[in-house]
Amino acid sequence: MLTKDQPIMGICSWIVFGFFAGLVARAIFPGRQQFGIVATTALGVAGSFAGGFVSALISGHSWRTWSTSGFIGSILGALLLLWIGKMVKK
């Protein structure tokens, strides 16, 4: 049975998951990025949506479940967004 707290916990877990994905992506990406905590979290969440969705399509897992391929896809998505941001800034 669903409770009223589950949507909030889902959003909070996406934010925490996105923050860690953004941190890992920033650590891997060469060069210095001038991001704060909010921008890192937004980067990770956006990467999680993009990369997690693509990895779910490839691996066959549901995009709603936690999986290693989803975390790797999230990091790859965040790396892609960092690269696009660097190209647009030039």
C-alpha cells in the first residue's frame, strides 16, 4: 500500500543519488569546474535521468530500480553534460 511519504522519499533519493553521480563525474572529468553544491546536484540529477534511462533501455532493467548499470549510466550522462557545457562555453 502506498503512503503519502513515498513520493517525497523518491524525490529525495533522486537528489542524493544525483549529487553522488555529479561528484563522481566532476572527479573524472579533466579540468576545473566552477560548480557549487546545487549545480553539482543538478548536473548529477540531469545525468541520472539521461544516462539512467539509456542504460535501462540497454540493460533491460527498470529505470525505477537501483542498479549498477544505472549508476554508471548516470555518471556517463553527467560526463556528457559536462562535455557539452564545456563545448558551449568555448
